[in-house]
Amino acid sequence: MLRERLGPAARILAIDLLPMDPIAGVTFIQADFREDDGLMAVEAALAGAPVDLVISDMAPNLSGIDPVDQARSVHLGELALEFAISHLRDGGDLLVKVFQGAGLPELQRAIGAHFLKVYVRKPKSSRDRSRETFLVGKGFRQ
């Protein structure tokens, strides 16, 4: 769906811990985004080019301990924001999955410090009882 939205000329790069079936027009890196090797692989694939959009669908492995899982979720959101700050072009956008709860307002404010607008969205596809939500940053400002 992202390929259809962005068009055939868009360059899409994905990184995940798990293997992924090939998708036409998507460069895939199997690595951990939290580790230096994973981040270096992404940066090598970008070859210094700025990006228009950063999407983070990262989620922590759930421990069942809500405060721990929440903190891990926010930390992944912070990593996505750091990457976006370093790699987005002016006017670019950010989409970050995070759990509702402690740390979410602070992450929302941190995103707001770098983007013209910030939205909180819960997609219809997400179960009602799920704490999963998305922060959307529109209009990155260097």
C-alpha cells in the first residue's frame, strides 16, 4: 500500500529483526535498528540522501509488566525521532507507533519541537482494547 501511495519512483527502505518476503521496490535490511550495525546498514543504504518520510512500526517484545513495556515503547519512539531529526529533509514527515500511557505526552512534545504539527491517531484497524496508537509529525523543521 505504501508503494502505491508514494508511486513507483519512491525509494523505500525497510528494516526488521525478522525476515521479510521480498516486496517489489523495497530494499530490506534484516537487522536490529537499536544496534549500531543495524543503524549503519540503514545509513549505508541511504548513502547520505535525506528522506521524505520515516515510519516506525517498532514495538517492544512484551514482558507483561505494563510500566516496563510502556517505557520500552516510548524508547523506540525516541529512537525513531532521533533518526528522523538526523535524516529527514525539511518538510518531511514522521509516523511512530507507541503505546498509550506514561511518557506519551513527553514524546508528543518532543516531536512537536521539530514538526509544524503533531497528531495522535488510533487507526480503525487497531483493537479497541489495544493501547497502540500513532504519533504523526507533519512538516519537519531543521
